[in-house]
Amino acid sequence: MLQGLVIAGLLLLRGVRRLQTADFFLSGLLFFLVCSLIEHFIGFMGVYDYAREQGHDLTFFPFSNPFMYGPLILLYTRALTDGAFQWEKRDGLHFVLPLFYYIVHFFVWAMPDAAKFHFLDETLAGGIVQYGFDASFYFVTGWYLWRSFQRFYAYRNLIEQEYANIGSITLNWMRLFLFAFSAYLLFDLAFSVVALLYNFWYTGWYWLNLTRALLLYYISATGWAFAQKSNVHFMTLANRAFAESESQVENPANPSVAKPAIPEAEMSLRRTQLSAFMETEKPWLDPELTLSMLSGQVQLNTTQLSYLINTGFAQNFNDFVNTYRVEEVKQKLASPDFQHLSLLGIAFESGFNSKATFNRAFKKLTGNAPSEYK
């Protein structure tokens, strides 16, 4: 708990220093994970028993708020995947349910002890409050995780349409982060179902809290090491992808509504011209090549070029460019003029800018790892 608070504080300071909103959300997530361990921790310390001896019962005091997890994870994902992310007023709606959770819990906790236990143990409303919040937590948090996965994979698809080298902006660790939290949520659900059957005493919840503590360590380590947001403007790319998808199907009844970015009659010529340009000018040797840069070189706008690559070559921009780079690597591996270079050296000479990107692209396009092919 103490180490989690330290990392949360450091993330908060880093967020202020770098003006990096994602760090604020991750700091908040760590803080509420720490708070979720308080009840279990002070139970072993005997605080609940001591408080009762002093005439103060802590039952139903909201030390934690599990409904904060989902909104913070989704906002964290959005902030990391959009260089232009800004907090909007409507984002505050994500915290209506957590606020309601606090209101109900403080109201019940503040009741006189006899009335409180009668309400919780003997009334239908008390049962709904206890089990209703528990059931809602799994549905709500699961929905937020699903939305976060959607955002992450949408981001991955968009950058593959815009960038030729995506190694530094893939945010692969983010996927592991979401899977880790999803696995914990399933474990939490299974534990709660078993607890209904066996009526665990608080000591029986040790393993679930230990798992949450390990999750806290994992998120702290990965969040601190990798929480560098992408410079990609998510909405710009998303709007461009939407415009392209709208242009792919022509409406015979009203041709002005949706027209292909490139007419079918021109597709073959445009395809030949682009292939010739790629082979003669070799723009793919530039490791920083993007769709926007290439569109300026071939005198097409980004929507037209993306449509041409997707439709005419049946590839996304990333695979299209890396196809030329992989072929260049294969030619240099077979040439005696490049035998003095290492495999990675040849990759860098061919337009790749990282070992991970090179290995992933080569395996995807040839079916073999570079070392195996060599």
C-alpha cells in the first residue's frame, strides 16, 4: 500500500511536470487500488474491533470505491492513444456512479448501529444495496474494459494506416495491462461466487487481496516505465478513416453522396504509377515515412492514397511500405556487398528503425524470422 502511494505520488508529479494527463489517471487508479486494500489491512490490525469498543462501528465505511477503476482505465487509455486528448465536461459523467456509491455508503455508515444492521441484514433494500453494488461492479467494469480494448485496437488499426514504422508507438504493453486487469476481474468474480457458497470470514479474502496487491505492483511498474503518451492525433486519423470508408461504396441513387476516392477507371493507372514511384524513388528508405508524407510525393491526398493502397494493393499502409523494405533486406542478404553488415544493420539500411519492428514485419510478410531466413 505504501509503495503504491509512493508511485501514485511520483506519477502525479510527473504528470504536472510533463503536462501529461495520462499520468493523472494512472495515479488515480493506483490510489484507489491502494484504498481497496485498507479494509482488509486494518481488519488484521484489529481496528474494527477497537472501534466497536469505542462505540464507533466502521461497517460499510467506503474506504474504497471499485467503481472508479473502469472510468480511470478508459480515460487512461484514451489519453495515451491521443496526443491531442483534453478533458471535456462530458467526461465527468463517468464519475456519476462512483459518486452515488459514496453517497449511499456514507448514508448507511452514518446510521445508528442497531438501525444499520437491521437495514443491511433484514430488509430487502439493504440486500439490494449490498448485492446490487457488487453485481453492478462486474458489469460496469467489464463494459469499461471492453471499451478500452476497442479504443486500443482502433488505435492500432489507425497507426498501421498512417505510419510505416510503428514500433515506438504500438503501446503493446497497454494490451497486456488491459488483459491483466481483465484477468483480475474474472478472478474477483469467481472468488465472490465461491464466497456466496462458503461464506468466507475476512481471513478467507486474503488471496483475493494478495492478487490485487500483485496487480498494484504490476501496474505501478509498467505504468511508470511505459506511460509515455502517443503523439498520434487519434480523432484526425479516425475522421480520415471514416471519410475513406464512406467513399468506398458509390450510391447509384445519389452519386454526390458517396463517391470512391479514386474512380474505378483510374485505379489501374494509379496503381501502376504508385508501384513505379516506390521502385524508382524508394521513399520507404526513410524510416520516418508516413502516409501524409508519401501523399505529398505522389500528388494524392491522404484519403486517396489510403484508398489506393487498401483497395488496389489489398494492404494497409504499414504492410505496403514494409513489403518493399523486406524485399530490400532479402536482396542485401543475398548480395556479397553487404556481408560485412549484421542482420540488424541491413534492416536499418533498408528503412527499418527498430529491431522489434523489423522482426515483426519480416515474420508477418515472409512467414520466417529474419535469422531463420538468413
